[in-house]
Amino acid sequence: MATTIEKIALVGNPNSGKSTVFNQLTGLNQHVGNYPGVTVDKKEGSFKLPNQQKIKVIDLPGTYSLYPRSKDEAVVKELLDDPKHPDFPDLIVVIADSSNLERNLLLFTQVYDLKIPVILALNMADISEKKGIEVKTEKLSELFGHIPVLLINGRQGKGIKTLKQTIADYKPPEAHFPFVETQALVEEVHANASETGAYSSTNSQENGQEAGLTQAQTQETQQRFEKIRQMLRFVIEKKDTTSGNSQFTQKIDKIVTHPVLGYVLFLGVLLVIFQAIYAFAELPMNLIDQGFGAMSQWTKNILPAGAFTNLLAEGIIPGIGGVVVFVPQIVLLFTFIVILEETGYMARIVFIMDRLMRPFGLSGKSVVPMISAVACAIPSVMATRTIDNWKDRIITIMVTPLMSCSARLPVYALLIALVIPDQKLWGVFGLKGLVLLGLYVLGLSMALLVAFIMRLIIKTDHRSFLVLELPSYKSPRWRNVLLTLWEKTRLFVWEAGKVILAISIVLWVLATNGPGNRMDQAVKTIVKPDTTGKKAAEVKKLTEDYEKKVNSAKLENSYIGLMGKTLEPVIRPLGYDWKIGIALITSFAAREVFVGSMATIYSVGEDFEKDRSMIQRLKAEKRADGSPIYSLATGLSLMVFYAFAMQCMSTLAIVRRETKSWKWPFLQLVYMTSLAYLSALLVYQLF
């Protein structure tokens, strides 16, 4: 009889295409969380079998074996070892790279020996075919007691229907043959693993028991590989040892991974990305900005006048719109990152960046977290769990937030639009795109400098190495790109939106109320203009100026205005006024809140019928002497401040969880804020 399957787990090596298969199975029916008590990403989804039965699927972190060397890998082992675990599966689908079976079958044989119902899905069938590799699935199934073995191509969706039907029809094999015959050795390894803990961040040479465990693991792994090699003689038939795709990959890699040309090409790729971000995002950004302005005016027109209407029109709508307007740029950035990952170029970036980072004391394993920090620092800090050396991991955690993340992009975009002219260098390169590229390079450069200094302070003799598999080049699978893009963008908008909504409400309340009758007294000091005998145009101009002074006086004497005024002496040397000070305070919750805060601050009392965008309202701001507040010096100073400042409470919370101490997040906050202040001061004084 068929086994009742309600929950399955996908298990596989990194780069085996496991996540692609997950996307093919679940489509948009997926979400990301954390495993209970652990800050490890938990990707879940659901799909329906041909008989319409709903199946829950968990995409477990990629691992090379069940002998973990990181927290991510430990999660896999702990889950599969514990039948009482809430995510313990009824069935495991092991996704293996059919073009590299020897390495992939190591993990499969370990899973097979757990005696949990299992299906072996041999992915990347197209690549193995190009390499002239034919896998005899029936023979492989027979060697493992007739378990289901099938060929699939996750990128093209081939074999997914067959996989679903195989899950629906699954029946336990008639017999289970232990893959490793030395069962006593297997039991010794698992017993020692339970006693010493599946994962330890300490140096294995400092722990004799763990060293013994490693020796037992090595012995058992060698036995497995010996048997796998013998088995593959009967399972694999090679038609041709060289393929056109392999030769193509080797030729391209001579340039892409070249010690000099590789960096030139990478810089060129970045230049194209940032030029494209400004070239293609301008039109949708303008439409979104106009749409939110019209929404604010519509709210004022349709709803009765009052505090609630003003809250919506001047607080919530402009606050959220201030960030949503930059979604096109964020989408473009994520699109390029996903395409680089899909094509296989991201692995080459990691490879060449390893050479650059090692002299600065960063581990080769630090490259992946730092590169991924361009999207968000939070998962990047979590990704440092793959670094087994304590010193390398701490340094990586401390410098990763210096990489410019997507939350900084709205801030950069706003400030660049304010102070950088729309000109081209040599008639080709847009000045705005070059400045944006410069900010990302600045973040990387400072991260390397800080890492070098920390390497001299933190002492250890342990050395780590980067073990990296360079996948063959592939054309992007657009369905996978769109799914990944949707998930990343949705998470960004949702997470940023919740924070901005809350802060916009608080900001508006603080900006429209003040202590006692202070706001009313401030308004009384403003003299109303005499419009007697004036022309209509002059009356309109005088009235607008008077209203602007009234709104400014109210805001200046509100609760939030007084907070900004209190901070102003500290930030005045940087070229900032008290309104910028308000945005600095609120953006310590999250960097992108700066934009929402500015939108709210400059929307209080605003007449949206003037159809002025937020950029235009900011450009019109003047100091007491008539000079623009947002000058080139002020704009560049703000850019540098946000490039270095630790303004993300969520990241600090994750650092606390990862280091299990408040010491490191406190040091991180202090050194990054000090670095941001001093650097911004220097830039403002120079310009």
C-alpha cells in the first residue's frame, strides 16, 4: 500500500538545483521564516499532487554531508535525527546533481541509512547529457532496494510532474540494505556527534574529543566514497569525456577569473548595473511619485477636514510613498543580482574576490556573506555561520553592514537626485550612476580597511580555506528569476512598509502637536502680508509665502521640531539642519525610514494641488541666508554618513543573537556611528 505523505523535505548539496526544484513545486505558495530557536532560514511551501492532495514541502539548507561544519548544516542533521521535530518529514526527496554523482551520492547514502522514506531525484539532466553522462536509473534504484530514482531538469520544469506522481504513488521498498556495512562505525560516529554537539565553533585541534570524532567521520566517509565509486561503474556510462559546454566554460573562465581582467570585467558589470538602475527606473518612479501625490490630494478632497484626514494625507501616504517610489530601482538591483546567480557568474565573483580579501584578514568564506549584503545585511550576518573559525566569523559580522544594502538605495537615490546634475561623463556614463557605483565601492573599501585593522587586534593562529564549486554557465531560467524577485521585493516592501507606517504615524503626531500653546504663540509672531491693492498673482505669492512660514513655525515648535533643534548643534558641522536631524533620529530604526521621514516632514501642511514632487519640495528648501539646504556638500556628506552608519536595529538584534553577547553589537554601533560622523564632517568641510 502507498504510504500517506503529508510533509516532505528537500535535501541536497549546494548548487544541486534544490531551490529551483522547490520553486517549480510551490510557485508563489511559499514563505520564509526561521527554525524554532535558531536564526537559520526556513523556506516552506505547498503544492498539490495529481490526486489534489495538498503537500507541505520544506527546503532544507544545502549541505555536503550529515557531518555538519556550520549551523545551517547542523539544522539539517538535527531535524532528520529527531522524529519528534515539528518539521520531521514523512518523505525526503534528495536532489542530486546528475553530472557530479560521486560527490552528491555521499549525502544521499547518509540520508538513505537513516531509514526514512526517500526518493532520489537526479537533477540537471541537461548538463549531464551535454557532458556525455548517461545514468542508468533502474540499476541505481536496484542497488538501493528499488527506491524511486528519476531524472529531472528543475530549470526547465521537466520531470516535475513525474516527481509529484512518484510522491503520490510512493511505497516503501521491500528491503533496506545498509550502505555502510561497518554499522558499528556508523553508530560510533552518531553517538559521538550527539555527545559533542552537531556543530562547534571552536577549533577542532583544541578539542581532543572532536578530533576523535573527525577521525571516525573521515574513516566512514572514505568507506562510503569507495563503495560509491564501485557502484558508479555499473550505473554511469560516459559517451564523451569532453563537451562543448565544458570547453566553453573553461574558455570564458580564463577571462572571468583572470587576476587582472576578472576585476576589470566585474567593475564593468557593476557600472552597467548602476547605469541601468537610473536609466530604466526614472519613468516608473515619476509615475509612482505623481500617483502618491494625487492620492494625498484625493484624500483631502474626498474626506472631511480633520486630524484623521491630515494624518492620512500628510503622514501615512507620503511616508509609505517615499519608499515605494524607489521600488523600481530596488527591483532592478535584485533582478541583476538574481541573474548573476542564475548564470553562474556570482560564483566567479566570489572566487576572484577571495584573492582580494585574504590580504585584509578576511576568510574566503567571508565573500558570500559580504556579496549577499548588497541585498540585505540581516541574512548576510546569518550566512556567517558557514565560517567555522571564530575570528574570521566575528570580523565578517563586524564589517558586513558596511556593504551598501538595498535599504540604503532609496537614501542614495534621493540624495543623488537632489544634488548630482543629470550629466554624462565623456558623453557615455551618467554622472548619477557613477556616484552610485562610487558609494558601493566606498562601502567595500571601508569594510576591507576595518577588517585589516581588526585582524591586527584579534589574534589567532587558525587559518581557513575557501572550498568553492564553480558551476557551468547557464542561461537564466526566467520563471525562477521572477519567483525569487517577487519574494525578495515583497519582503523588502512589507518589512520596510510596516516600520515606515508606524513611524509615519508617530512622526505626524509629533509634528502636529507641541508643548502647551507654543505652536500657536509661534504663529502669532508671523506678520500677515498686506494684500490691499495687489494683483491676483502677487496675492497668491504672498499668501503662499505666509502659509509656508506658518507651517514652518508650527513644525519648528512641535515635539519633533524641538527634538531636531536639540540635535542640531551636534549635526550643524556636517551641514545638516534640524529637519535632517529628525530624519536621522527616526532612521536608526531602519535606514530606508530616512526617505519616508523626509516625505512626512515636508508634507505636513503641504498643498498637494501644486503637484510638486518630493524632490522639488526638498530642492526648494532654503537656509536663513537664502542658500539651498541641500547643497552638493550637504548631499555628499549625507551620502557618506549613510554609507557608514549602523542604522538598522534589526541587524543589531541579529548580531546579538549570532554572537550571543551585547558587546559586539554595541561596539559595532559605536565604531560605525563614529566613522560615519567623522567621515561626513570631513566631506562637508572639503566641499
